[in-house]
Amino acid sequence: MRAYNGRQSRWYQAAVRQRAGRITAAGLTKEVTFEPVEGPINDLVDAAYRRKYRGSPYLNPMIQAQARLATVRVMPRETE
């Protein structure tokens, strides 16, 4: 997952500061952890965005350097 507005994005800053959060999608809510990532994983994320958003005006900003620097790994978090 990455922030469209890069590291200046409010949600990105909160995610890396707190390293945890909550995601709701398709009616499910999950507790998660956020971990900044760098390196070759960004090429895989770019490829996934290219497949999913081909033809979208949002694709180019999502695969440019600013957004690549704001890539995070989202993992389920164990809750009590």
C-alpha cells in the first residue's frame, strides 16, 4: 500500500508513527500493523498498480518516486 501524496500524507505519517491501525474493507474491520518498506518490493507494487489501474489518470502519480517512498507493508495484528 502506498500514499498517493507521498510521505507528507497525513495517513502515512500516522501509520508509520503509530505502526498500527485499523482497516475496514468489504464490511470487515481488521487491526493491522504498518511497516515502511524500500527496495525491490516497490517494483512489484508498481506492477500490481499498473495491472489494476491501467488507463486511470491516477496511475502515474502512484508509481512515481514520491509515492514509492511512501510504501508500507500492511499485516494483520493479533488482538486480545
